[in-house]
Amino acid sequence: MYFFVKKRKEKGGRLCLFLAAVVLFQFLQMTLYVNGAEEPSLYATAAVLMDADTGRVLYEKNGDVFMSNASTTKILTCILALENASQDEIVEASSYAAGMPKVKLFMNTGEHFRLGDLLYSLMLESHNDSAVAIAEHVGGSMEGFAAMMNEKAAWIGCRNSWFITPNGLDATQTIIGEGGENILREHGTCAEDLARIMAYCAFYSPAKEEFLKITRTESYSFTSEEGRSFSCVNHNAFLGMMEGALTGKTGFTNKAGYCYVGALERDGKRFTIALLACGWPNNKTWKWADSRELFTYGLENFMYHTIDEVSVNDSIFSPILVENGQTDRIGGAAYTEVEIKEGSGIYGLLLSDEEKIEVSWEVEERLSAPVTQGETVGYIRYMTGGVCLREDLIVTRDTIAEIDFFWCFKRVLEKYIL
């Protein structure tokens, strides 16, 4: 499995490629710091700039530290609802949902809403009661939905997250460990996981178009089935602050501070960022300054490079001698042609000026019959920074049988009798 950034594969395969790239770069633990470039100066306690196409962390500040993340949680709530339910389904507000603290829609117990309407309430106004009503409807209960959140986060590739609430309000939970011991868990994530969730929501989820439509809407009005009217306004001011800003979600609690997760697409590059504990009142605008700083750092210091830019020595495609192999040439040796078979890894990625893609290869000088078509006889590896990005296979084009008595007898007939 592999992922690609510039030469994009067919639409249906991108999700699997995204997940494969996540696994690749998590295993390699590649976090890049650009030599010669001034690193971002940030207010946030924790921050990550991620290449959304590969999941590679291009910059991090305490990126793997578990922290509270407030309402940025709601991007996961939204994408789960979009993937697991129809927006036309009717949601009934429970007393528990109606009792959520501000910021809230002020729904009444027993009031009925279209699920799609509540998603705008969730993402534009960040209403806590809407989040719970959505979670109870989609997951059957708060606990059921939390299980869905954690399962989805793990599937996306998150490694340091634990979700308890669908709205991001602080919460703790006691779980049973593998040894039967009680373990106290808090609701939260890390900047790297949060940036990865945003990449999935904005670019790879089957419901990404609906997610972007909701989160980019400036204002939205709707009514409950009981006839009450509601209006929502988008509070993601960064959408109008920088060219290419695509989507995002703010968050705040007294514990988490100001938080933000966002995505930007410009000049063929796609980035996500996550900011945690980016100030407390009265520093509400610090998250916007940090967002601009991170996205600008990515745009100015990274360019796409692909394996197509790397030349491969033509000698690796020379025919390979097959010892004791049958051939139609009288007195001649048997050879098999070779070709490249698509292997695993990525075709390209964002690199700094100090990085480059290098290529190495190995191929057998000779083979012993029998040889089958498609047999692996070598490989081509594309590397950067000592890390293998991609490995393609060199395989045989021909099937060549081993010389036997009947082949020899046929050759004798052809030469001396026929």
C-alpha cells in the first residue's frame, strides 16, 4: 500500500493510500526541521504542521503531548455523524442533551430536529447540546458514541487520544486495564493526532464534501419540528484571513485554553495544523497569528518532489542471462527481459531545499532456469534522509523452461534432420 501527493491515484483508492502513508510515517517517526529556515515563533503550548497528503509532520512543538482540546473534538463528532447517518434523520433531544452548559442551542427536552441542521449548529456555533443530541442519536448513547470516536481515531492512525465527550467538555473516565486494574482516563488528544483527524475529515473521508460544505457555510437558519427558529453564524474567522484557508474549528475551555485545528490548500500543497493551549483570555486572537505563521512556514519552505524527477540507470533493464534455459536460438544463450512492477510506498512528498530523493537498485546478474514470468529479480528504492519512501520491484517478462531431454532431442531434429 502507498500514498501519493502529486500524481494522484483514482478517487476511490485515496482513503486506503492515506491510511498506508500514516502507518509508514508513524513507523519512521519523521519530523522535519528545515535547516536554514527560521522556525515558527508560536504562542501555542503545543502545535503541529502536517503534510495532509502523507501525514508527515513538518513542524511540531510538543506535538505528541496529551492535552485537553475543547471543541476541536467536534470535527470527529461531525464526520462520524456524516458517515453513519443520513442528514434527513430526525433527532429527539434528551433531557441530558438539553441540560448541557453554554455554548448551546437551548433545545428543549423532547424537541425534534433534522440531523443535518444540528450539524450546522455543531460546527458553526459549537453548541454543546447539539453535540450530545447527535451523539446519542448516532451512537445510541454517549458511551456508544465515545466508543465509535475512539475506534475511528485509532483507525485513522491516532496514537495518543482518548475521547469521552462529543463536544470536548472536560471529562474523566475509569477503564479496566489489561491486568484488571482501574485506569483513570481524561478526555483529550495531542496536536499530531488532531492534525491527522482534520486531514481525514477534509480530504479523505467519504463524507468530506459534506464536511467542507457545512464548515465553510457563513450562516445557516433552520426550524425544529415544533416550529422554533434558529440561526447560526460561522465563527471560524480564519477562513477569510488567508488565501487557501479551507476549513477549521475553534475550541475553548478553562482547562484547554484557546485551541484551533484547520486545513489549507494552495499551490498544489495541502496542510493541516493543530494548536492547543494557544493562550487564555484575553488572548483570543493568538490562534489566528499562530495559524498564519504555521501555514506560511509550510508554503514558503516546502515544495513537492516526486520519484519522476530521479533518473534510473537504463542498465537495470538489460536482459538477464538464464543459465540452463531453453531458447529458440541455435547455440545461443537464454535471456529474459525485465520490467518494473509497482511496489509499495509513496510517489512523492513535500521536501525542503535541503532534502532530495535518491535512488538505489539491485538486480540479479544471472538466473537459473526455470524462470516464470513476473518473478522478482531485483528492486528500486527511493530514499530521502536515509528513509525508504518507496520500493518498486524488478520482475521478469518471460517464462523460460529448464533444458531437458525432449528440448535437446527437438533441437537435434531441427539441426540435422528437419
